[in-house]
Amino acid sequence: VVSCGILFGGLFLFLTDRYSPHEHFIKGPEGADPGNLKRIWLFVIAITIHNLPEGLAVGVGFGGGDIKNGLTLATGIGLQNIPEGLVVALALKTEGYSPLRAFFIALATGLVEPVGGLVGASVITIARPLLPWGLSFAAGAMLFVISDEIIPESHRKGFEKEATFGVMIGFVVMMILDLTLG
């Protein structure tokens, strides 16, 4: 069950990545033909797409009935959303958007997370046997994003060691959060 869920989660993100126009800082445009969309909006779409599995994970965590598990997931994902939103806002600011407009657009990229959370919690609440599928699906989707995008992009500009230690420190912080909140 877990293996299939992980594979389905990764496949879902792969297909979303392939058929949705979006842009990455280093790799550039990907997915379907963006038409007349500006590059900055492709980046905003990419961030929004990648927030969906995070919301699903939190929703499944809370929907499973274990509040501590849900809080741990929500805290970890919420913490990483701060720099993510800052990157979006700063990118928009450099494109000439006002600070207030950049802030609200960056905030909007995260609105897919509560939607994903509601979907995840609803499905798990209604059909409890789907909990392992839901958690493993969310894990597979996040593993896909990490492996396909975050790690390669963090290793492209000569900061491989710093990026590697950043991943390691991130794991340690998550373990500490799990121990203290879980």
C-alpha cells in the first residue's frame, strides 16, 4: 500500500509538472506551452502547484485523528513556507510589482495548501482505510518535488556542500519537531 501510494504521488506530480506551464529559477520554463504568460507568472504557478501536496499531507495528518501528527506536519511545512513566500514576493518585486501586491500574490500561492488540506482531511475522515494511501501519496508527491527540483536546483551554482548541509539540518529540525511535538 505504502509503496503504491508513494509511486502514485510521484506520478501525480510528474504529470502535473509535465502538463502545467511553469518556470524554475535555474531550469527555466517547463510543462505545457505557456502562451503569453510572463516568466514570473510561470514561477508563481510552479510554486502554487508544489504547495498542493504539502496541503494534502497536513490534511491527511489531521484527518487521521492524531492532532500531534497534524501539528508536527503543519509546523514543519509552515516554517518552510516562510522563505518560499519571501522568494515569490522578492521575485515579483524585482519585476516591478508594489510591495503590497507582491505580498498578496505570494500569500495567494499558499492558498492551495488549505484546499489540499481540506481534501486530504475529508477523504481520510470519510474513508479511514485510505489513511495509509493518503499519507504515502503525499509523501511520494513531496519526494518527487525534492528529488526532481529542489536538490538539483540547490546544487547548480557551486553551493553543493551548503545545500547538502541544509538538507541535513532540515532533517534534524524535523526530528526535533517530531520529538517535541509528537
